[in-house]
Amino acid sequence: MSDARTPGTDIDLVAASRRGDSAALDELVTRYQPRVFRFGVRLCGDAETAADVAQDTLLAMARSLRDFRADASLSTWLYAITHRACLRHRRKKRFQPAREESLDALPPDQRDALAASARDPEQALAGREIEVALKAAIAGLKPAEREVLLLRDVEGLTAPEVGEVLGLGLAAVKSRLHRARLAVRQKLEPLIGTPAAPGAGPCPNVLMLLSRHLEGDLAPATCAEMMAHVERCPRCDAACASLKRVLALCRDAPAPDVPAPLGRAVRDAIKIWLAERPA
């Protein structure tokens, strides 16, 4: 494939690729390879499987661009292909993501680092420890909840787009998303929680309410009641702050570097396909 870069929107690049512009196809691969690999690593659980999945996904993209609907999001389409590829590899290898279900599954040196950092939450946020803890917390989710959280809070898809990728209704997406957010926040609480004084009297489930509010599902009156309670309850205020911090960590989680051999393998596979496909 050509080393030249063809700038433009996704739709422009797709149209050019359909016309046989190899530089446009190369640009699409360059643009989406990091996202596909990152999603594969976090969904499948290991870089080796993710590399196979990324290669399968990007080659499938090249082969199927003529079938891509221009009214859909290219990223949503690619995430759906990646998701299916991960499921195939998981079934083939009998891969079990639950091997990283808890912080106890981490190596001793990493557990010790996390324990030490828990004494200073701000220092933990600045270091590698919080990345390790976040990865373990996400890996420990049930697969159905992990998929939704990765797509919505890490990859930044909208809830309807997540439903399109996974073949789920909107209500199911949001239900799994809320559970996943609260579970990850609970796992990270020792590192990011802010000590707070006990609240006065019974408290509403402000974490679930906040998660629903972020998805636009909270009635204005209920939202106002929640905010009024949070303002007078230090415990709930701290809990909401910790959930917001978890979501920020998910959004800003660093992407793993794409292995150089993967990039070469993808381009070689596409070159072979381009040479063999009918004119």
C-alpha cells in the first residue's frame, strides 16, 4: 500500500477506497488501528489475542467497505466487527476473562504498590498504580457489563451506538452500564475515595441517580432533589465526586501501543487481498 496519506473525513476516505485509492485505505487503517487494538486488548484480555482480532477486523473492513452504509458511523461498524471477532477468538481458545476478576489476582509487587498508594489517593492518581487498578476493575466485570462500559465510557460511543454494536436495546445498555460504573467505582474506592463525614439520616442511591443523570434519564425534579441532598450530605458529595473521577479515568485511560509487527501484518494482508481481488 502507498505510504502517502490522504486526509479527509471517514466518508471521504471510504468513498476514495471504494474507487481503488490505496492511500485512502491505508489512512483508514492508520486512523482506526489504535482504537481497534485498544478495544480488543480490553475486551479480550491480552495483547496477543487483540492483535489477531485487530488484523481480522481491519482486513474485514478493507474487504467490506463496499457494503458499508454511509449513513452509519464507521467507528460503530468497526467496533461491531471487533466485538464479533473477540467472541470468535474467545470461543476458539476457550478464553476466560474472569482470570483477572479481582485485585487479589494481581502479582504481589503490584498489590503491594496499590496498598501503599491507597494511603495517598492523589499520588495514586498520578502514578501507574491507578492504571493497574482500573484495568483490574474493568477486567473483573461480567463480560456483558464490561463490553458496555468499554464502548460507552472508554471508547466514547453514545448509548444508542453501543446498542447497535452489541445488538441490545437501549434499556439493556443503560442497565448494564449503570451496574458496571458502580462496580468499578467500588473497586477503586480505596484509591480514589475522599474521606467524608457520615450523612444525616437515610441517603438516596445517589450513585445510581448520578449515572442515570449522565445518560439523560433523570427527571428534572428528581435531579433537583438529588443535587439538594448532595449539597448538604458530605458522604454523598464525596461518593458522587469519586464516581465522576472514575468516569474521567475511563475516558482518559491511555491506549496501549500498537505493536509494529501488527501494523506490518495488517498492511501485508491488505496488499495480498488487493492484488488478488477481481478488478
